[in-house]
Amino acid sequence: MKNLIPFHLLLCIILGSIFFSACERNDDNITDQDIILVDDGAVTALMYDQAFTEVDMALEQLEYVWSHPLFKKSVQDTCPIIYVDHNDSVYWPKIVTIDFGTDGCEGPFGVTRKGKIIVTITDRYLKEGSVRTITFNNFYVNEFKIEGTKSVTNEGLNKDGLMYFTVELTGGKIITPTGKEITREFSHTRTWIEGQLTPRWRWDDKYLIEGEATGVNRFGKTYTRTITNPLLFETACRWITSGTIEIQPEDHPLITLDYGNGECDDLATITVNGETKEIKLKGR
């Protein structure tokens, strides 16, 4: 005589199998493409932030060498070589060229840069209304080519007494070592929350970044990136340390990127269709 499985038990087994299968399929909600989109966006943002940091470092060298901010001379015994160009009859504006050469220089975090950054400066960084305009000439970061024009305008003090800046990128483009292109334009507000008392020492600087970006990703699809909680950018850290971004690629579910709670590490989480996964970010 055959042993029969009671109907209610069989129903439980079937429902359990369906539920388990659904859970297994949910594990696939976050795909490799999701991670690529997030990583591309994070690295692109950091590369443009790092370009601004390179400008800071170059100007610090000029100040230390002559004890007079942005005198008329250049620094030619270092890598990068720094050139200063301006009209002898006026102090501003100045054009500073930061030349990493064709072979490149290794800088902070073991990153190699080559090519040139050109920055036009209308006045001192700490003066309200001053503008720094940054462009790139055949400039690479670890074999990623960087293009575009970035402007940084000092807007003075906000209601909390903190200095803040409008940062805009136009014509931004990253070309990967494999020839893929990622374009970006953004308008951000950058609030200087720590380090103002030591303007000649950049490694204690911390900024909160707000705003949004648009562009085309490496798959040829448009995207928007909206900062929903301010990003904490620390010059002494290789990664963004906190904040959240919503990324909306064309024909793709919304991706939420969470950088965490302020730890300087390469860990972040992404959420797609209600599923959350921890990932490791590439550094700058």
C-alpha cells in the first residue's frame, strides 16, 4: 500500500517551494550591470573632485616656496611642474598650468596622473566672488582620460557661518582604458565644514556636497544622479565617507547608493527593487 501525503502538507511543500524560488530570484535583482553603473558614477565623481584637490596642492607649493601667494614664478623642480602666467601690471587673474608630463607622476593614494590641468583664478580662494575655472589638456588618471570644464565659485558664508561654493561641470567626459565613454554635467553646492582655520593645510578639509548630475553611461543610456543626503568628502580619505545618491538610468530600475556612516573605507550599499547589497567601491 502506498503512503499518501496529506493534501495540506503537500500544499505547504508547494507554497514553500514557490516562496523559496521567489527568494532565489530576488537575489538576482542586483546585477553586475547595477554594480558597474554605481562604480562608474562613484569613480567619475571622485576623479573630478580629485582634480580640484590637485589644484589646491599645486597652489600650496607656490605659497610655501615664495611666502607670498601666487607670485609670478613657477615650480619646475618637482613633478608636477607648475607654471604661473599673468599680466605683470595686475595681480589677478592668473593662469596656473599643472603639468604632470607624458610619463606621469604618482600622487596621493598611489594614483598616477599625466597630462595637464589648467586653472584660471580670478582672486583668492577665500574671497567671496572668486572663481576657479579648471580645464584639462590630454589629462589622465590611471589611464582614464578626463575632459570637461569645472568652475568653482566662492559664494561667501551661509546662514550657519560656513563658507560654501557653487561647483559646476560642463562637457564632462571620462574615457575608460577600454575606450568606453561616460559623460557628465552637474551643478553642486559644496559647503566647507572643517579645515577653514588651516587654509594652507588641505588634509583636514571636509566638505558636504549637494546637487545633481546628468549624463550618458558606458552603455549609451542617459542617467540622472540626485544627492538625497549630503555627501561627505574628506581630502584625507580615498572614498566618499557618507551620504546617499539616487541613480536613475534610462530603462532601468532606480538604484540607491549609500556610502555609510562616516567611516573611511571602500564599503557602500546599493538598493534595487527593495533588495540591498554591500559592495566595494573603486578608489580615486
